[in-house]
Amino acid sequence: MNVAIDWFAFLQVFLAALLAASLVVTFYAIGVRLLVRAGKAPVVAPAEFTDALTVITDKDRKRAAKAAAKAARKSPLTVMQKRVAFVGACASFTVCGLAVLGGLLLIVFNH
């Protein structure tokens, strides 16, 4: 049995995957950054597991939410600048979603 590997096709797939991963990570990071600049920092309550080394108390959770609200109030941006940053964040997340959707469409329909 003779196995032939098309190295050029392998290189194309490798570069496409590297480019797509870089694109998604970059635009996701830009989106989160713009979301924070818009004053809409994603404050997520940490999950509490029974086997966790540290457990976040309600007091710590409230303190983190209060600090995020205070940082949002102290933002030097105007209302319009915050709105533009929020729109930019939504656009960045949309680019991420479109990149993932495009990859899925390539997998499904390019076979």
C-alpha cells in the first residue's frame, strides 16, 4: 500500500486554520475591549463548586459588581463615544460569528 500526501493541500489547510483562529481571537479581544470601554463590562458571577479551592462569597461578588459600576461611572468618554464603542464591539463579535459560520459552511458544503 502506497500512501501519497499532498503537502501543498496540507499547507493550505494549516494556513487557513491559523488565519481563521487568529482572526476570531483578535476580533473577540477587540470586541471585549470595546465593550469595556463602552461601560458595559461583562460582570459574571463565578461558579461555585463544592470541590473548589476557593469559594467566592456574596460579599466578594457584590464588591466586584460595585467596582465595575464605579469604573463605568468614571469613564472619561462621552455618551456618543460609548455608543460608538458599543457598536464597534457588536461589529467585532459579528465578525467572529461570521468567521465561525464561514468555516462551518466550508466544512459542510465543500466536501
